[in-house]
Amino acid sequence: MSLRFIKSWRKIVRRVISFKTLIVEDHPAQRKSIREFLLGLFPFMVVVEAENCEGALKNVDVHEPDLIFMDIKLPDGNGLELTSIIKSKHPKTRIAIITNHDLPEYREAALKCGGDLFIPKDSMNSEDIKELVEDIFLQRKIETTN
């Protein structure tokens, strides 16, 4: 194996291992389900959880996640407003809005507040999530090569 190959491989592994995701969801069973879903697809992923807006903001500042799964209805606030706040401070963080209510007005509001993706909880599938994570990796690769 060449030294160049090893250095390149280390760089890829470092990028992959440092991928952080935050799940902002008030229901423990739903958080666990999303966590298991993500780790089933990406066992290397660091997954952090928050059950409310306050916890989410703390985790965003501490962990600087690459991806956030944001529920709309939270006990101490609104996930859409929280998305706007997070995007204003961390514009590169990708946020997927998740909800039980697949309504056109929710989709529109999610995009308006800076959400990158709208996912109804009952139709969350591995292909959409895989595509989103791969897109984030690709963006990172482009940024590191420039």
C-alpha cells in the first residue's frame, strides 16, 4: 500500500467518524427509533439527542452537528422557529424537518424557515436519509478540496 493511499484513507475515515447528527424530538420512543434507524445505515455516525428547544440549542453549540432531525412540535417551543435560529448561526448545518402531519402548509413553512428537507415520520425511508447524508459528505469534500 502506498503512503498516499493511506493518507487519503485516513482523511476519509476522519471525515466519516466526525459526522454528527442531532435528533430533536420530545418522544423518547421516536428518538430511539430514529437513532436506531440512522445507526443501522451509518454505524460510524455520532448521534446526539435533545427533547426540547433548550436542549437542542445547547447541543448545537457544543457538538456543531452536520445534520439535525427537527420535530415541529416541542414542549418548550416550535421546531420551525428553532430551525430559523439555528440556521442564522450555523447556515451550513442541514436540517430535516420531521412531523406526523404531512400537510402542504407544514411543508411550505418548513422550507420558509430554512429547513433543507421535509420528512413525514410515517414515510421516513433509508434511501432519502442515505441520499441526504451522502449529499452532506459530498459538500464537505468539495469544501475541503477548495
